[in-house]
Amino acid sequence: MGESSLALQALPGLAEVLPGEDLAPLLCEALARAGMSLAGGDVLVVAQKIVSKAEGRFVDLRDVEPSAAALQLAASIGKDPRFVEVVLRESSTVVRAAPNVLITRHRLGHVMANAGIDRSNLPAGEPGAERVLLLPVDPDASARALRAAIKAATDAQVGVVISDSFGRPWRIGTVNVALGVAGLPAVLDLRGGQDRHGRRLETTQVALADALAAAAGIVMGEATESTPVVRIRGLHWSVPGSDSRALLRPVAEDLFQ
Amino acid sequence: MGESSLALQALPGLAEVLPGEDLAPLLCEALARAGMSLAGGDVLVVAQKIVSKAEGRFVDLRDVEPSAAALQLAASIGKDPRFVEVVLRESSTVVRAAPNVLITRHRLGHVMANAGIDRSNLPAGEPGAERVLLLPVDPDASARALRAAIKAATDAQVGVVISDSFGRPWRIGTVNVALGVAGLPAVLDLRGGQDRHGRRLETTQVALADALAAAAGIVMGEATESTPVVRIRGLHWSVPGSDSRALLRPVAEDLFQ
């Protein structure tokens, strides 16, 4: 990459995103109101939650009939069986279950808590509703669509990262990672490179999109979700873009299944 | 936190760090040459490798006698038994071993590949030497010392993060995390907080120091290690600092032992 500086700027003034809304014009209008330009090479990091909201990925737990498997798992970990049912529907395998912990491999391939299903920062919906919010159906496709719409509206060829906060097995606290990527390399592959002493490099692949998501997470404001969009300026890349699948370790290489 | 913008700037012009050198004056001189100021609230992210070099944490593999356990493990994973011996000496437990993979819990508590021992980006040493570089003895203490020396030299009360690149179990590519932290909260604890709809927050702890390390990693230049120091400006925190131990999940809570 060879960046020497990077500037992150949160996008202020974005209102609550409603189901069915088109994100691209909302973002472009908020950018214009804030006097924030977009230029080629900028990366917009967008919180998964507003993408899911725009896509209407709400489920009302009152409508969910838990399976026998969900009932049994829910009892063993102390979670709402309807919630567990939704997690299982979104997942290919359960990776770990323990009291108040449910880590699965999401059908998209990401290993994460609760299949990424959120209960916080949701508008109430109709009275009595118990809403949860699923991940976007295809975050890479969502990122590509947002990128194309922004290009059409502003002529700027930006990169887009759709991010979510993940826990880590051995470390306390969440960091944001990339669920969807468009227009930039999700992973920088340095294999075959040399260090400055002519030795073969040991660290050979750098998770650029995850690092960008982590950086943006610092300014996103987890507590209030007030700024779910961050512009990152100063990146330069010369390799083709790749989507979030480049970040997923193949199941066959998983030592922690 | 409530940041709305963040600026990352790599420190150019730092020469190879030699054993026994004092990092603080080297950094302050390089900052002055680059015309980069330091102000209270700035965070300096410093690559582990230059801290280890300054501390002279080199081991020459020619001096290492592998134990029976190291010989056996090395044969099963296809690594140099002397290297495996050094990894085991630095570690409390082996977490996973597989062909060409050795993940341990470092005696500092971090679960990482090869106990963080590097073979790349090392100067040659004497002819025939086969040098490897261990982590600093106590990265939090190294961070505190650097912070104090910078305060003495510049009067700026900065935060310091000592970072290293880590692999992740289910994701491709490395991201940088914090091995040492001084003068800022390693973890932001949002427990008890509410979202903007008055619901209790689900994401309750944010790994701030790891996110800062990840962000700095984007500009550090992995391939050349040309810029192992990054200044991050724009953070504001009101809670006390904590060291890197705040980032370590207790072994008793490890579901992936």
C-alpha cells in the first residue's frame, strides 16, 4: 500500500434508516449537507445495521416457532428459544455454545456470535413487537450496489465496506470487521514479497478490509449508533478489488471448528 | 468516545533500530525532522518489532538446544526444532499445532502464532547467525516508559500502543492488535449503557487499543517495515487508562482452549 497518512471522517446527520429506503441517496444527501465530498479512492465504511434496516431484515420473534433443536439449545445456554431458532436458521453450524454464548458459522461463512442478529438500536415497530434484525442477505452485493449508486450520483469511484462488530475468542471487547466489500482488495496478498533485508516475508496476507472496518469503528460511536458511516481518505491500491469471501478461511483449514 | 474524525500519520525517516538504543529520543528526533508535532491526546502506535530490537530481544538459533518435546512437536508440524524450542520457552500452553502452524498462549497471555517470534525484517547480525526476535519482556512497561520519556522530552501526554500483527482463527489475513498499552483505555466498557431507543446495549466492551493498532497497521507498510510508528490524532477519552491485560480473556472463559 505505502500510505503515509489516512483521514477518517464520520458522516453526521443521518436519520434513522427505514425499511425499503434507498441508502445511496440518503448517504449522498447527508454528505452534501455536511459539506463532505467524495473522491476516487475514498472508502465508505457503512455499519451493517443500517444496510439491514434499509433491506427490511426485521423478524418479529412473536412470529417464530422454535424447533425442538432450538428449544433444547436455548435451555442449555439460557437464551430465548425463538431467538435461538432465528440464529440457527441463519447459520450452517454451531461452533460453540455455552451459558449466554452462541457462536455459529453464519450461512455467509462468518463465524460470529448470534449469527450477527441484533436486538439493540432497533426502532420499536408496532406495539408489542419483539423485533430482531438479521444481516443483509448478501452484504457483498449490498456493497456493490451502494458503490454503483454512489458512482452514478457523484461520479466518484469509491470503495465500500459493510462492517459489523465481532468478538474474538481470546480477547476482550469487540472490533469491527468487514461483512461486505466492493471496489477494493479485501485482502492484500504479499506472498512472494521480501522484507528490507531480502528475507522472504512471513506475514503474507493483510486483511485490509477488516482493518478499515476496525479503524472506522473507532469513530462510529458504538453506544449511540449516531454515525454509522465513515469516510476513509488516503488509501491507494493497485490490485483488483475482491469481495468479503477473500476474508473467510476455508472450513477445511479451520483448526477451531 | 464520540469522535467524529481521526487522522493517522506515519512517521517517516526512522533508521534501523539497534539493540540497546533508546527509542524515545529516536522517535522524537524523527518527529522533529518530519515536522510532526505531538499533542496531548495523540496516540503513538509503535510496531512491536522496533521495541524488541531496542530491547535486544534477539536469540541466535545456533545457541538453542531443543528439548525432547520441541523435537517431537517440530517433527509433527515441520518446523525447525530450535525455533519450536524458543516458541515453547516463551509460551505457557500450546493451543493448536498443525503442519506449519504453531499457535500458543504466550506467557504474556496473548494467543498468537509462534509466540510472536519473528524471523523477517531482522538485520543479519554476525556472519552465520540465525537470529530470531522475541516479543518485548513486558510490552505494557515498554509502552509506559516510552510515554514517560516522550512526556519528559516534549511535554505532550500521549497514549502509546505497542502493536503486532495477528492471524485470526476463522479469517484470512492479519490485523494488528495491541500488545502493550499506556495512557489510554485499552477497552472501553459500555456496560450499563443504552442505545438510542433506550434498550440495554448488547455490545458492551469495545477493544479500543486493538482497533487503534489495526488502524495504524494500514499505514505501517507491512512489506517494508519502513514506517513502524504512526501518530493517531483526534481521540478523546474521559476514563482512566488501562494496560493490555484488559484485552485478555481469562483462561477460564476460553471456549477454544
